[in-house]
Amino acid sequence: MRLHRLTLTAFGPFGATQEVDFDALSSAGLFLLHGPTGAGKTSVLDAVCYALYGAVPGARQSPGATLRSDHAPADLPTEVQLELTVGGRRLEVTRSPAQPRPKKRGGGFTQEKAQSRLRERDPEGDWQGLSKSHQEIGEELAQLIGMSRDQFCQVVLLPQGDFARFLRSDAEARGKLLGKLFDTRRFAAVEERLAELRRAAEARVRSGDEQILALAQRIAQAGGPAATEGAPPTVRAGEPGLAEAVLEWAAIARSAAREHLDIAHTVVAEAENRQLAARRALDAERELARLQQRHAETLRRAEALEERRPEHDRCQEQLERARKADRVAPALELREEAERAYRDASDVLDRTRKRLPAELADSGADRLADLERRFRQELGTLEAARKAEVRSASIDEERVRLNRDARADDEIVREADAWLADWDTTRAELTQRIEAAQEAATRAEQLAGQLAPARLRLDAARRRDALAADVQDARETLAAARERALAAHESWLGLRERRLRDIAAELAAGLVVGEPCTVCGSAEHPAPASPGDGHVDRATEEKALAVHRSAEEARTGAEHALTLVRERQAAARREAQGGDSAAPTVAELHSLVDRLSGEHAEAHRLAAGTHAAREALAAAEREHAKRVEQRQEARRRADARMVEGEALDGEQARLEEEITAARGESESVAAHADRLTRRVALLADAAEAVRTEQDAAQRRKEADDRLSDAAFKAGFDTPHAAAATLLGAAAQRDLQHRIDAWQAEAAAVADRRTERDAREAAERPAAQTAAAESAHETAEWLLREAASARAAARDRCAELDRLSGRAAEEVRRLGPVRQEHERVARLAGLTAGTSADNERKMRLEAYVLAARLEQVAAAATARLQRMSSGRYTLVHSDVRTGGRRAGLGLHVVDAWTGSERDTATLSGGETFFASLALALGLADVVTEEAGGVRLDTLFIDEGFGSLDDQTLDEVLDVLDSLRERDRSVGIVSHVADLRRRIPARLEVVKDRHGSTVHHRL
């Protein structure tokens, strides 16, 4: 990688655009970058790093820091452009950080986003754009360079202070730096991954052991007394030997449980024999008690049966007489039904005869039927007269309707004539209303066009008068802001001048005894400067600068606010003036608006009646047509009613003649027909009642004859005697049940008297059932207890077999897991440096870094021997010191004494050229690690002030030898003697308006 050209604009201390020509500086191979402290030498290197990686070195990338120069004008954007050759490609990368810029419109600032641009020069010499994406450009450059930002800052920029601390630091600090440079995170990831696998495998083993211990606890619970014959395992989860101890203890518990089961079988067999004997004795005693009770019960039932014999005989006799009376029951029911029918018919005949005239009260059925037929014939002749009478009544109703319609039509004609008489006057008035409303609408439109501009002018005049006070306030605010900004600026400049005068004292305050100076690199500080009276520190200056910037921002804001208020006032003045030559007052415009508003409201009110007037005229025309039509229709209906009335009069006269002849003495034909109808119905009912009463009397006489004959045949003297003996079916069934029950009981008692075993049992002593039951219950309890104990022993054996099988299966399943844990734990211990097999207790990452450190020491020794005239050699040491782990020790071998000692014992100058040799060696190793990318430009930052003349010559010879590989080396230093020894120089000059660069070739 070779740098060609660097352009800085408003970056760091550089207020304007500065260009660095690396091609011209590199032509001599060795060039010097010098200038006073704080001029910006390191900022040139920061710009290179920012162009390549989008960020400055980590130590200077502090939170809240800005890359923009405080000396730059507001309209000059910050930008860094670097032209370089890497990987055989000529590239140009341009970057701009996020920064404020003035707004294009109005005052103030807006935040501009960070921008990046990458171009490549083609063989014809033209630049071709590649990308404007931050991510794409970063990935492209990182791939070409082959190094991260931290590696680049250590390899290309070579900060000597970092390597001096590297020489003096312990193994842990060296490991952190080397880890960043060589990116050994993958090895640390391997360590962490193995540790995670070990923890996971250990967790799985512990989980399996806990399962086995849980099964052991369940075996102890299930085994009961059998589990106590062997000592339970005391090994904890995760410890070796747990599985074997649990399986051995489970085997002992199973053997003891089987012995207990055999004993339980023997106890159950003995209990069963005792229970069987007790059961047989109890059955014998119960059978004897049953037979004795049966014999005594038979005697009691025989005595009770003899006591109920008279009642049995009475029931049997009553049942026989009732069954004889059942043969007379049908005749009795027929006689009662005939009697009821006769009484009903007589009642109906009596009621009917009372409704007949006196001369017909005793008439027979034949005479009544003859009168009915005669009245029916007379009723048939009145049907035509009844229809004529109904039609005459309907004609009367039609005549009433015609008269009502005639009166209604007369009223319609009168109302129509009265309304039509005023039609011409009404039409003229409505037409005039429409014309007036139309004129008012036109006037309202004209006034609306004048009213809106007048209101806008009134609002503008009010804003104009209100903004006048705002303009005055803004002027006063601006004057005060200008005074404060001027005072803050003068105060900041004064404090800055005073701080610059005492800057040496401020740098001296940061010196530490035994540590190198950040300016000259010397570890000795013979005469540090001291602050004078009124010394100003950096915090005070920055506080004054912040006050100055805040005052400037306030002044700019006040100017912008005054301009904005003036523009608003001018706009309001123009709007209020309108087309007038003079500016009107608010009162004048208010009066104009009130007058136009009143006239517009009145015109609008009149114009609003246009639609109503048109609707009224249309409604009046529709009413006029309706009235004319109604009058004509009424006249046509009157003519039709006259014709219809004459026809009805003729029809009604004919009908009256027919009705008068048919109604006789009645008021109407309908009344006469109704009277005949009632007479026909009464005669028909009377004839039917006479016939029904005669039939019922005949049926009653026949029923009396049949009843007397049936009673005689059944053996009764009279029908009344048979009726008294008659019983219902329920009563007969009850008597039969009582008789059957007595006979069944008599047969049962007779059968039981013949039982021989009952008689013999009655002759024996009373049975002892209670004693036999007590003995049997005791035997039953003993049998249940023995069976329960055997079942528990059997279940215990089965559960122990099942749990033991599960434990054995769990042990078999856990075998591969335990083997995996042992293998992973062994590997994790080796990589973590905690295993006994790892003699030096080195972690894997430390081991890799130790190999890299050994390479760096070998590469650094080649240059260190030249710089020290062959005296010193850097060697890597993996010896453990104290209780720390080995691997990253670094020693120096002194050829003069032959001793090997720690690098922390080197003097200040020796530490400088040792760290320089280490930095150059590290650059070679990292370059090789990055894929062999050639680094044609290197920078060495400070530290040369601690060397004597001879050592400085030797160091410069080593640096000059780098040109043999076509490299260029830039030395960053403010040591004056280097300006004499190195002719090619880049000088950085600081000024109150910003730093500048000058090429000295």
C-alpha cells in the first residue's frame, strides 16, 4: 500500500484546504513530519486513518469529539480525500463526517449526514466512481488492505508510546494488544465453546445422576423394611461411582423383598385354613337356628289360621250370593236406563206443550204435523216479497247517498268559483316577488366580492399595527445580543492568548517521574515549567469558547428573528393598503367592513326568498288547474245523479205494490215470514216430543217384564232382593283374595308340619350363633391382614423390579453422556490451562499469541541488533512467574553481560529503539498475517528525543535501510536535530486562523 496525496479541508486544526504530496515526500525514502506542539502533526495521521476506515485512532475517538475545525468558515464543509495504491489499484477515497451547515433558505443551521465516495483510475487515466455506501467502501478497503483499523494504527502509524508500554507491561496487557492485532478471537471462541460444551455435558451428567438418585429415593420408599437391610448410597450427583452404588444397593433391596414375600405366602396359607374351619362351624350353627325358628313360626301360623276360620266362611257365603245377583245385573241396568229415558222425554213434552196455544195443548202428533206442513207452504210463497222489500230498502239508501253527493259537489263548485275570482291578482303579486328576489341576489354577489377583500385588509392592518411593537422588541434584542457576543469573543481571545503563553507549564503538569514525556519522549524531567500568575487552564478556555459560541448563536438568531418580523410587517402593510394610494387606518377599514356586511346581509336575506317565491307561483298555478278541474267534474257528476234518481223512483214504485200485497197485517214481509218460521219450528218440536214420550213409555214396560223374569230365575223373590245382594267387581275381587289367602296359608302350614328336620331341630338345645360369628370374624380379620401383607410384599417386589430396571436403563443411557463429558472436560481443561496435562498452564489463545510473539521477537531482533550495535536481542519467554500463567513473557539478552533480563529494565533511550525495533518487527509479522500486503508507507510517531547522537545515527540507518524494499518512512517529531539530518520535510505551522502545511524538499 502506497499513499500518493492527502487533501484536508476544515479538518482538526486545519481551517482551510491543505494538501500533502506523499509522492514528493517519499522520493527521498525518509521524510520528517515536524512542527510545534499542538500544530496538527498527529492530525495528518488521523486524516489518513479516517479516510481509510471512517474513524480516527481509538484513543482520539472520544465521545462528543468533532472532526470539524473550529477555525473553518461556516460555509466550508469538512472533507478528507486520500489517493493511494493498494492491491495494484489506484483509488481515491473521500469522506465527510456528520456536520452542521447553513440553511439554504433563512437563517440557522441544519445537520448534514456523513458522506463517503470511492473512485478508481482506469488505464486511460480517467476516474470511475465505484460506490457511495459507507458499508461497501469500508468492506472494499478492508479487503484490499487486509488489516483492521487497530492493526493499521499499530503497523503503519507505529505509535512508539504504545510499544514502550508494551515492553514494560505484564503478560495480560500484552495479550490484549496482541489479541487485537492478530485477531485471535476464534481461539478464544474455541475456549469458550469447549467451556460451554463442558458445562452442558456436566449439566447433562448431573441431570442423569439426579434422575438415578430420584430413582434410588423411590426404591427406598417402595422397598420399605427391605431397603433398610443395606446401607443406601452416599455418593452425590456428578461424582464417580454413583451408578454402581445405586445398582448394588437396589439388588440387595430386591433380594430382601423376595424373602419377605415367601414368608407372607406361608402366613396366608395358615390363615386360610383357620378361616375355613370357622366358616363351617358358623354355617352349622346358623342352619340349626334357622330350623328352630322355622318350627316355632309354623306353630304360630297354625294358631292364627284357626282364629280367622269364621271370617273365611262368611266371605265365601257372601261371594256366592253376589255371583248369583250378577245374572240379574243386566236387566237391572236396562230397567234403570229405560226409566231415565222416559223421565227425560216427559220433561221435554211438558215444556213444549206450555209454549203451544191452549187449543193445541192436548193435540196428538198427527194433528201437529199437519199444521206444520201447512205453515211451511205459506212461508215458501213469501220469498219473492222478501227480496222486493230488501231491494226497496237499498233504493232508499242509494237516494240518501245521491243527495249527500249532490251537497258535496255544490260546496266544491262554490269554493272553486270564489278562489278563481282572485286568480289574476294573486298571479301578478307572485311574479313581482320573484323579480325582486332575483335583483337582490345579483346585488348580494356584488357585495360579497367587495366584502372579502375588505376583511383581509382589516386583518392585515391589525397585524401591521401589532408587528410594529414586535419590530422594536426584536431591534432591542439584537442590540443586546451583539453586545454580549462581542464581549464573549473578546473574553475568549484574551483567555486563549494567556493560555498559549503558559502552555509549557500546562504540559509540565502532566509529567510523571520515570515515564517518558509526550513531547520529547525523555523519561527525565530536569526543569519542568511552572505556571505564572493568572494562569489559564484548558477547561477555562473551553468554557469561554462555549460561551462565545453560544453568544454568536444567540446573535445570529436575533438577526434572523428581526428580519423575519420586518418581512411580516411589510407584507401586512402591502396587504392592508390594497390599491389605495394612502395607508388606511384600522378604524376606517372597520367602518367599511361594517357597512358592506350590513348591505350584504340585507341583500342576501331578500335573495333567499327567490326559491320560495317560485315555489309559491308554481303551487298557485297547480291549485288553479285543480280548481277548474274540480268544478267541471262536479257539474258532470250532478247530471249523472239526476238520471240515476229518476230510474230509482220508478223501480221503487213497482216494488211497493208487491210488498203491500204480501205482508198482510204485519209491518213488513220479513216480520210476517219470521212469525211463520217460529210457528213451524214450535209445531215440529211439539210433534217430535209427543212421539219420543210414547216410545220411552213402551221401552220402560218391556224392561220391567224382563227384570222380573231374571230375578225369579236367579232364585230371588223380588227384583229388589237381587239389587240389594249385588256387589261390584272390586268388592268381589277383594272377597276372593281374602278367601284365596286363607286357603294358601292353610296349605303352607300343612306342608311345614310334615318337615322332619325342623321337628328334630326343635328337640335340640338352642343354637349359639353369636359365639360362632365372633370366631369367624376373628379368622376373617387374620386372613385379610395376612393377604394384605402378602399383596404389599408382592407389589413391593414388582415395584422394586420395575424401578431397578429403570435405574439400570438410566445408567446405560447415561454411559455415552458420561464418556462425552469426560472427553470434553479434558479438552476444555487443556485449552483453559487448568488441566494437569497442561504443564505451563497456558490457555489456547495465549499459546497462539505466544507463537506470534515469538515471531515478532525474531523479526524485531534483526533491527534491534543493528540499532544497539549488536548488544541486545529480544527473546520470547514462556516461563511462569509467581502464580501467573506462562506464555507471553518478553526478555532482552545483553550480549555484553550474557544475562537475560526483563524488558522493563531498559533505559529510556534503550526502550525507544527496542520499541521501534519491536514495532517494525510487528509490522512485518502483521503484514504477513494479513496476506502479504505490501506496506510502502510507514509513520513513526515521536520518541527520538531520548536518543544520543550515535544511537540516533544507528536508528536512522536502520530506518533508511527500509528504502531497500522501496518503502518510505515518515518520522513524526519536533526534535530540532532531525531537521538537519532529514532533508525531506513536511512542516505543520499553527496560526490563530488555523494550521497550514509546507513541503520542504
